[in-house]
Amino acid sequence: MISNQILQSTIEGLKGISRIDFCVLDTEGKILAATFEEGPKFENAVLSFVESPADSQVIQGCQFFKIFDEQQLEYVLLADGESEDVYMVGKIAAFQIQSLLVAYKERFDKDNFIKNLLLDNLLLVDIYNRAKKLHIDTEVKRVIFIIETSHEKDSAALDNVRNLLGGKSKDFITAVDEKNIIVVKELSEKDGSRELDKMARDMLETLKAEGGDERIHIAYGTVVNDIKEVSKSYKEAKLALDVGKIFFDEKDIVAYSTLGIGRLIYQLPIPLCKMFIKEIFEGKSPDDFDEETLTTINKFFENSLNVSETSRQLYIHRNTLVYRLDKLQKSTGLDLRIFEDAITFKIALMVVKYMKYMESLEY
């Protein structure tokens, strides 16, 4: 179904060319769009015209036209003007709206196909058959971007995002829930990780400029080369969105390829995580460390276990940093200057973060 806004814009454009007034009504005589200053009341006339076998008719001095969608009567169009060409222009207007119906239906069919493709609801043979019927290329590079917003989106908001981001006609923008917008992006052969990151940043800047202070997260999967693998990239993007909230909350854009060990920890059962923390910290938790110790640990990891660079960035003497690391070793049995101990400690910190996040979802 075409929106009333599109119908209004269409007949206003036609009036601007032909100087003929138009009115689009549904089959019950309700006005959907009109260029008349005051919408005319043609309800009874429309009901009579709908019941008649004629496709066009002059009633009350206006030309009436029927507009069908696959043999189903969808709209009644009125054309009113002093020109002798009212009938011909009215037929052109009816044809234009008929064409819009076909285009919108095709977009709906494509949107429906893409949703089922993303959700793995199609058999392999159906994927290729429907893609061929809808004129969608099956063997091109694509990647899935998921855009999560803090506010729920309706169909009008989704259309707005389509207008903002729909740069390429072969890209698809859809939604499977109220908050997440999915962009199926077609790529060229030369597009790599740098280009994907730029695409994500361009989307973020465009949406932020439109949405103001709304918090937006964007995640994307890996590049796939065949249409049957699109759901794989979608699942990766979803995982990146979830894992990003736990381990990279400060980032607005997260790529699946950058998740590292985070995506493994995300799939661990909570009982196993609790057992691991208990064994490493003997019943304690990294939360028990004071702010100074946690800052030191994080900065030490940021600088790849480099004592000199860490002490410089913390504005402390090297010996002070060594003292803090020694103190941490005594309390945990882990020396962060040793690579294996540092890896164990880093994983433990991430596991605790994951457990806290999962607990927050339960409340």
C-alpha cells in the first residue's frame, strides 16, 4: 500500500504540470489525498462507481477512474478541470499511481525476501529461485550492518533511514524488530576492512545529524560472496552488537572481526565462569581491587605490558609501578609482567564483565 504522503506528493506534481485537480479515494469513499482546497464529498458517487462495471465515468462533472492492484480495486481517482484534456491527463495520472503500486509491491516482496533470508527461513533452492524472480544478484560481495537506536522505530522512521542511507539502488534496508535497522550493503571487489569502517562511520554521522542526542550503535559482520551466506554475516553482526555492549561499550562501531576473545567468552555458561573466577582469585573478585589498582592494571594492558611507558602515562616513578605489580602478585599469585599470567588475568577481567552484564539482563 502506498502511503498517503506519497499519493499527495504525486498528484500535486501532476497538478503542477497539467493544472488539473486530482483526488484519490479508497473504495469506501474516504479521501486519501487531494489537491482541492477543500476535499470534495464524493462518498456516494464513489460507492456507486465502485459497484459499476465501468473503469472510467463522468460523475458530478468529474472524471472518475478505477486503479487496480492485480485485478483488485485499490483506489478511485478523480480528475477535475476545465481543460479538454482532463480525460487523457486523468488516464496518465491513474497509470502513474498504478505504476507506483507495482513498484511498492515489488519493494515489499524484496523486503519480505530479505527478512526471510536474514532469519534463515528459506530453503536453498527457494533462495535462488526468488532472487532470480526479484532480479537480485546472487554472486556479489555483501556485508550486513545492524544499526541499534535507543528509541523504537516505526515504518515512517524506517523510510527516513532508507532515504538517508539508500545511496545504492542494490542495497537493502529493512528491520526485524522495533530498534534494530539492518542494512544489506553491496560491495565492490576493492572494498576491504578500511572501507567497511568508513561506511559505518558515514552511516553513524548521517543518523546522528538527523537524530540529535540519540545513542546509536553500529555493528557489522564479515563480507560474504554469495546470497545464501547473507544470514551468516547477519548472525555475526548480531553477535558483534551484543559482545560490543559488554567489552566495547565506549565504542559506537564494532566489527565482528575485532571481537577477539570476547566472542568466545560470550558463549561460556555462567556456572563455568563462576568456577573459573573462584579458582583464579580464590573466592575474591577483581571488583574488590581499589580504583588505583584497576587503573594501573588497565593502563599496563593498554601499553602491552611495557613498564616504562605505563609509568610515564600514569605520571608515577617506575619503581612505584613495580611496587604495585608486586603487591598485586602477592594478593593474586599472578605476575602481570609474565605473559601467561597477564593473559589469565585479562581473561578473568573479561569474564567478570560478562557475568555482570548477564546478571543485569535478569533484572
